[in-house]
Amino acid sequence: MMDPITFWLIDDEDSEQSIPLPTPDEEKAMSTSELPEVLPILTLRNTVLFPGVVLPITVGRDASLKLVRDAFNSDRQIGVVAQISSDVENPSPQDLYTVGTVATILKLIKMPDGTKSIVIQGKRRFRVDEYVQQEPYFKARVSPIPEDEDVDPIELHARIRSIKELAIQIVNLSPNLPSEAAYAIQNIESPTFLIHFIASNLQIDVEEKQKLLETVSILERADLVMGFLTHELQVLQLSEEIRSRVRSDVDQQQREYLLRQQMKAIQEELGETDATAAEIAELRRRAEEKDLPEHVRKTLEKELEKLSRSNPASPDYAVTRNYIDWILDLPWKEHSEDHLDLKRAREILDEDHYGLERVKDRILEYLAVLKLKGDMKAPILCFYGPPGVGKTSLGKSIARALGRRFVRMSLGGVRDEAEIRGHRRTYVGALPGRIIQGMKKAGTINPVMMLDEVDKLGADFRGDPSSALLEVLDPEQNYAFNDHYLELDYDLSKVLFIATANYIEMIPAPLRDRMEMIEITGYTPEEKLEIAKRHLLPRQIERHGLKPEQLRVTDEAIRLIIEGYTRESGVRQLERNLGAIARGVAKRIALEEITEAVVDRDDVETYLRARKYFSEVAQRTEVPGVATGLAWTPTGGDILFIEASVSRGSGKMILTGQLGDVMKESAQAALSWVKAHATELGIPLEAFRQWDLHVHVPAGAVPKDGPSAGVALLSALVSIYTQRRVRHTVAMTGEITLRGMVLPVGGIKEKVLAAKRAGIETVLLPEKNRKDVAEIKPEALEGLQIVYVNRVEEVLEHVLEPNPVKDPQAFFAVPEDAPRPVEETTNGARIVETPAEG
């Protein structure tokens, strides 16, 4: 027989004192001991005291401390009753159970924090009849509960054996209980104490322990304890099965995971924080708060699970973490409310940009449809035109008018398809494409996204970015845009895409077909004046640290800058010149030379040096063979001189001035028409056989091409051959045919404004270009006469002086003693015409 179990306690003098477990006779004596009529009542939270059981308790409440002190100094007898709810700090009689246990205080220990710990041992059960005192602590009149005497010893013995067997199995399966506990349970002799001892140590609720305490029949108590032990044994057996199954399937990754979990527990014990676990917990919190589509949430949960199993030191951990961050940072359902006040939108557009009425009307149409319908697929707009006319800044104004976020994406020089669609995650340093990056930057699913310089996209061995944009810019497809990095369908249908370009011909046809092309032409001088006064000058004054009253530039000075220092369709160079004036004034104010400045026309050269451009009228000559044409350039319109001269030769034509193939063909067509109508024009035939024609277009370093100089070439040829001068106040543009038709051309607005800048009084245009002139403001055409023509005969009638400078017959006459040109016959013989001898 082993020694009985003892409970070891440390007293005040650090001596050890053992308290032996009760024997059956002692247990019976305690259960039949006399009780006082009134007992002080100690309330317990979270536990129940059973008869015979020794229990250590920490006493902290003031009432309990006084009760313990008084009881310890007297007979050490107290009543112990459990609270119904452990949350109640100061319970009342209604908060306590009615059945408790009489206890004896075995030990009182003073703790350093002022509290006291007591060791009590239960004696017998009692029932509270009534509370006779509540202050300073409870006292109650109690009555004892008799023990069950009529018990079949065989039934009780069978139950005790079963309880011991179950308890020993639990001890053997539980990794937290020492094996010695099994021997201790086996050596308990008292059936009642065994039941109470095991019930006290069961991991069950206070309510269930109280039910055990209140049960009178010992057999019923034994059955209840067996039920709890059986449930606990089943849980332990199932846990052991799970551990065995998991243990059999452990591989290297699971082994690392278990080690990391152990390391986590060690770090927690040492007070060290586990950054990885906190990081994953934060990601899960963000995932729960994020409103995501169902297919995205499934992917995110899968990646989070993968991340939790990964080693933070492995490369895959960083890849997975970055991917999860992208999913959580992207807007999937977040959107901004559109401001559908059309009057306010119009005011914002007018405030930010002067002119551009067609573009503003198109934006207002979009807002009107959105307001009436409530939802619509965003259109794909493409603004094209010369640089500096406000294409990019117009996108910002549209975003402000709509109340949406604005994102600009520059596509100039992009040659890699992955820049649009992203890289796959298998590559090191992979990232989503610029479209998805722009959506992350916007933070909403319906921003205004500016695709700047879409005509500057390139293509090489890395793919064709313009082809990748086909899906992005197709309203019928972009609701499920698939980025190579995300590999998730992303909705771009609510994005208002705005593309910009300088050369519409450089945009691939399939991409151009997906966009609504809106041309933004150059500004008239009057529009530039208003833009300078409303926007450019105030901005430059602010940027250079000046106050509005310190610098004023007159309208005449601004007109001089427009005409003499800039030659462009936009206003960038104009703003730079205004900035130069602002810098000059700021310098003089800083040097305390002046306090404010009014810059007039005569003061411009002081700040901008000598004038750069002059009226082209001064450069015209008064000789035949010079015609004034109109040309379109990327920076706006310009006038173009066509010079023709003749010299003795064999009738060949020389073209110079770096002309393109189309322009050379226009010159050939013009010469063919002149030859076909030589008789009607009074041109001697010798002019085509014995005189060489040289056509030159000045500014030879600048490439020139296109058919629009056809009428100017024809006028120059007719002028040189008929010796009739071209009127210097007339400029012209248009394509010609061999039948003498004048066909329409492009860039009319730029060409007409260039003619006005150069001092031209009359402009000849093809009849079919009449509609283009209607888009020009009437005030921009003041002082300019527009003549529309259908045939070249009408052109010659308007541009040529009526009287020739010289008689063509005499000018192209060949002296009789001059050598004749050599002609070859069909058989190779050469015939030389010589003058007849007199």
C-alpha cells in the first residue's frame, strides 16, 4: 500500500506541514458533525467546495477579508457558498446558491499585495434558511443536509471501481497530468471523498459542480461523475487519434510549421512579440473589412492560408504577401458619387479652359445621359491635336466636373506589353500593369483615367502595347479585364478613359476604332489673348512670388508676344514668355528698383530681347513665279512659299526643298495640267521643250509632304510661264487633279489663322471645306476674305494679276543662232537642229 496523498503547504516561517486525506471514518465523522445555528458565509467565484476536499483560496474583497480574520481568531468555522454569476463584484443573497459547504480554515497566509490566502477543508453540506446579517459580511441561519445512508454497497462499489478506472485512463491519456496521480486515485478509500475529490478537479462549469453538490443520493452523484469522466475520456481519445493521424502525415513543411508554433509559444513566454503572426492577423482583419467580389474573396482566403503556412524567410512568403497586399489595396467595389449638376459642370469647364466648345458639349452630353439613365458604360474619348492646346489639362477639368479621382498614365515610349497587362508572378519583381497600378492610385472603381500620348506607343520583341490596350478600351470587354499578375477579372467598365494624341495617323486602326475621336484645333489669337489673361499670367505671377497688383501686362503687349515671339497652335511658348516677363519683374522688385510694373508693347523687348518672327508679307517678292500656300504643322498652321524659275535647257523639271513623294506628284500633276492648257493660257510650246523648270520650297531643312499645296504649285507654274505675278495678298490651299478639280484638305482652321497672322487679305479654299470654316469664331475671321473654288480656272482668276510683266512669246523666244536640243530617234540616231543660214 502506498502512502496516502498529502497536500503540501508553505507556512509563514517557510516550514512544510502535511495534511493527510480523510479516511472513511473521518469522512463519516465530518459529515455528521454538529453545525452552529448561524454561520458566517464566504462567497466563492468560479468554483465549488465539496466535503472533505482541501481548497486554497485567495481572499481580496474587504468583506471577505474581515470574515476570514474574525473566523480565524474564533472557531475557524465558516460557510462557503458559490456565486451564481462570477461577474457580480458585490453579490446579494439573490446572487448566491442556497446549498453550500461548512469549512474549517486550516491555514491563513498574508500576501505581499495586502490580500490573504487561506486553505480550507470542507466538512459537510448545508442549506441556507435565511440571511440574518449582510454587513460587514454575510451571516446566515443554516440547516444541515443529511447524507444518504440507505445505499447498496455492491452498487456503490461497482460505481467506485468504474470511476477509478475512468480516472486512471484519463490520467494516462492526458499529457499534462503526472503518472503518480493514477496511484493516488487508486489509494483513496472513502467512496464519498473519491466522488467529491474528482468532482472538484473536473473541468466543468460551476453550475454543473453545484448540481453535484446538491444531489443527495451518492449513487446519483457517482453516476453524474461517471458521465463527466466518460465525456472527458472520449475527448482525450479523439485528440489522441487526431495527434496520431497528424503525426503519421508530418512532412518537412509541417515539421517547420510545428517548430515555428513552438517558437511562437517560447517567444510569448519570453515576452517577445511574433511579428509574423501579428502581420497575418492584420491581413485577415483587413480582408474581413474589405468589400470584395466572391471570386476575389475565395482567392484571397486561399492565399492567406498559404501565407500562414509559409516560412517568413522563404522567397515565396514575400511574393504571396505582395500579392495579398495588391488585392487588399485595389478598389473592387468602392466608387465615388458623380456630381450630376450640369450647370456646375459647365461652370467648372469654362473656368478651367477657354474655348473648346465641342469638347465641353460632349462632356455635358455624357453627364446628361448619366443623370437620366443612372448608369452607363463609360465612353472612350480621344482628344487629338497639336501640342499645347490643353488636352491633358482638360482631363483634370473633366474629373473635377464629375467629382471623380484623376489618374494620368503616360504611354510615350512604352514598348513592352507587360507595361499594360503586368508580369506573371513567376517572375522576380513582378508587378501589375499600369492600368491596375492606376486603379490602386485612384482608390475608386470609377476614376477618370488619362492615357497620355497614345500615338507614341511602340512595338518590339517584347510585344505590342497597343494591342494590349484593345481590351482595355473596349466597353464590351473591359468589364472583365484580366491582368497577368492578378489573374482575376477586374471591372474597368465604369472608368472614364480619355486618350490624347498628336498624330491620329500614328494610332493603329483597330485601337482608333474603339475610341470616339474629338479633334482639338489650335487657338485663334483672340483665344490666346483671353487664355493668357485668365489663366497663364495669373499662374506665372503666383509661381514667381509676385502679387497681382505688382505686375500687369497690357493686351497689346500680349498680342505682340503672340505674333512676334511664338509660332504655335497651343499656348506653351506663350506661357514661357509670360514667365520670362514675370521673372524679370520679380528680379527688379527684389533689387528694389521698382515696386510694381506695367508691361506695354514697347516694354516687351526689355524682357524678351529682340522679336523672333515677323509678318511674312515683308518677305514676298514682286516677281512672277512665287505663290503663297498654306501648310499644317504639328505646332499649328504656317504660310508656305512656292518658288518657280526657268532656265535654258531640255525641258526637265527639278524639285528641291526636301519634298515628299506626294508633294512631288502634286508638282507633276500641276505641270501636266499647265501643258494640257498651254494654248488657252497663252504659253508658247517652246517653254516646255527648251526651258528647264525649277520648283523650290524654302526652309529646305524641313521635310514637306502632302497634296494640299497643289493649287499653290499650279499658280506658281502658270505665273512663271505666263509672266503674270501672283497677288501678294492672296494665300491658297487645296489638292488638284488632272481634270482641274480642287479637292478638300485638312487643317483648315490652323491654315486660315496662319494666313491672318501673316497679313493675308484673301484665302482661297476648296468648296467642300466650307463646313470647316463654320467652326471658326467669326471674330477670328474679321478682315479676312474667304473665297471657295471648285476648279483651278477659278483659282487662276483670283490669284493672278491681269497683265504680264513680260510678253511670254518674247520671254521664251529662242535666238536663231542658239543650238537646238538633241533628240534621239527610235533607231538611236541623233538629230541636231541648227539655225538656217541666211
